[in-house]
Amino acid sequence: MKSKITLIAIAAVGLAATGFANGNQGGFPYEMPLEKPDREMSTAMHRIYDSYPAAQPEHNELFSQFKYTELKGFDYSNGDGTVSRRDPSKILYHEGKYYVWYTKRHTVVPPIGMRNARKATDKIPSADWDLSEIWYATSEDGFEWEEQGVAITRPEKPIVGWRSVTTTDILVWEGKYYLYYQGFMEASGMRGDDCPVAVSWADSPDGPWTPYNKIVIPNGGEGEWDQYSIHDPYPLVRDGKIYLYYKSDFGRNPHKVRMQGLAIAENPLGPFKKHPLNPVITSGHETSLFPFKEGIAALVYKDGPEHNTIQYSEDGVNFEIASITELMPYAAAPYVPDAFTNTKYGRGVTWGLAHFIHQGGKGQSHSILVRFDCDLSLDLDDPEMKEHRVNHKKDVYYRQGLSKKQLERIKGK
């Protein structure tokens, strides 16, 4: 049996390791300090002060809830699945109007599914974004939009994008406008979502657009994480250069992962150099970014271990979680006034467009554009947007019910 002295020594070491060595510090203050207090604390309490911009969400400029509004001005053919709008670009303000570009599919039938890609034709789409073109619309208030027409048409085969041009984003550089987009050369599902990034430019946001007809950001080499896909190009101007973020899918099903990379150029047409630390964000789908203070913030929704987070990087490369939130916008396309001003101190965002996917009944799948509002801005103080949780009606939970297979397992059938 261990001696009494030995047991006392072990207990003392344990108390010190768990933070009880200083018995005079008293309990943690009732009013939570805004600044990190000089006292022994748990790992969780250190993290709340060291890892987040503020210890409480309501004081965190990079925490927000998101509110959604139905848009006016877009027709979806009574939801029959033949018309789809998705993946909007950042919002651009020009001469009294807001501009947005997006993927539009208008086909004779709804998509038949990526699993049936080999049955797709030049009239029958495999996926929601197959056989699509890039259209644009304008608005005076951000709620009611007027579709202006096609911006980027599919080129002739075999030019990049002959099958489909999708998922665009806008850059303004030295008085010219550039649309980056994914260029498909086969129906999605043949080899997953294989496509590189192309670009077109114009002297006005209304076009006409001149295609570069070359790949500006190629897929990675054999065996590299982005060898098969470079999706969702998203340009920002920083330090006098073009920082273009993108997503790639890698690994094999059912263990495929999605992460975000970065390519940098001094000219909109390239050459773009991929960052050696890629991937720079380890989660997310259509990740959206914006200048914030001295760095860049990112809305990281859906997919991966850090989904539903808002992250921040002082250098645009090394991102840390700044907040955890919910009901984040899918394919968020914020209005970022200082996206292209080479700002040294970004002000943040308050609204933008997004999409809802899988709309319509069985066999009528399509996507719709919606508006979101938030408070991720240094120029806005909206307490409603800083509430810590969203209360859902019960039908929202019941729609997440058990599958038939799960019910059979539970009931032992």
C-alpha cells in the first residue's frame, strides 16, 4: 500500500494539473470579462478567448444568423424542372444598379441524374448544371430582379466549356470586367465533375463578353488533390494581386472530401500560381470570401469537419475558425463593395444572393435563387442577427425523420 505522504503528493500534482493549485483565485466572475482574465482556466476557457474574435457571439463581428427572402422577377416554368438558376456570382454595383451572374439551365426535360450520365444527349442533361449557360440580371433594390439575358454562351466543340459553362464569379480589374467559370467538356457524371476554369472579359458589365478560349487554372497533375476538378472560382483583389480561391473534390467515394485552394496572379488572364500550402481551407462547398479588417473572412458551409463556420485569415492563406453558426447560405454570393479596391481594411458584408437546390417534386429537380441578409459588417449593428440560436417549427425536425432502412433496423426486421 502506498504511504499517506505519497498519496498526498500525487493529489497535489493532480490539483496543479487541473488548475486548482491557486486556491486563492476564487470562482470565475459572474459578469463575463470582455478581455481574457489573468487567472488559471480550463482549455475551453482559454480557447474562447484565444481562438475567437470575442468571447460572446453577440460581440463577435464575424458571427451572424442568416435571414432569407424570396426574390421577385424570375420564372421557373411552374417548377417543372426544365428551368434552373443556381450558383450566383458576387453582387456588383454599377451606375445605380446591382448586377448578378449565375448558372441558368433551360432544357426540354429535367436532369436524368449523374448516375445516368451516359444516357445524356445534347438535349438531355445529366445534372442540374449540365447544358447550362451563364445569364445575368439587374436590380435597383436587391429584392426584385430583371433578367437581362445570356452573358456567356457555350462555345463550339472542342473549346473549353462546349458542354456547359457554369458557376461564375466576377472580377473588376483596371476598368475591365472578367467572368471566371467552369468549362465542362462532357456530361457531369462521366468521370465525376471534371472541369477546369475559363474566363471571358468585357468593357462593361452588360458585355459583350470576349472568351479567352484557354484554360486559365488547369487541373493539378496526376496524383495531386485537384487533378480532376477545379470548381467555384472566386476572385478577390489583395496586395495588388488577384487571389482566386477554388474548390476541389478528391479521394474516392464514399470517402471523397472537399477542400479549398488558392491561386494567385498579377494579370486576370494569368499565369495563376497555385499556393504551395494548398488546400488552405479544409471544408466547405461553394465557399465565399470577403475582405475583413486586415485579412480575409470565409463563409464555410456544408461538407467537411469545419462546415458551418465563419473563418478568418490575416494573410489570406492560413485560416482559423472565427465563429460557428447555422442555416448558412448555400453558394453564398455576397455584395462585397471592397472586393476589388485593394482595400487595406475590409468592412464586411450584410446581404447577398444564394441558391436552394433540389426544388420541385420527383423528377422535377431544379434550383432557385434567393436573397440572404446577415450582419458580418463593421458598419452595422443588428442585435437580431446576433442571436445565438434559431428556433425551428416541429415540421422542420420531422422532415429529418428516419429512413425506411433505419426503421427496419431499429424494429429488428
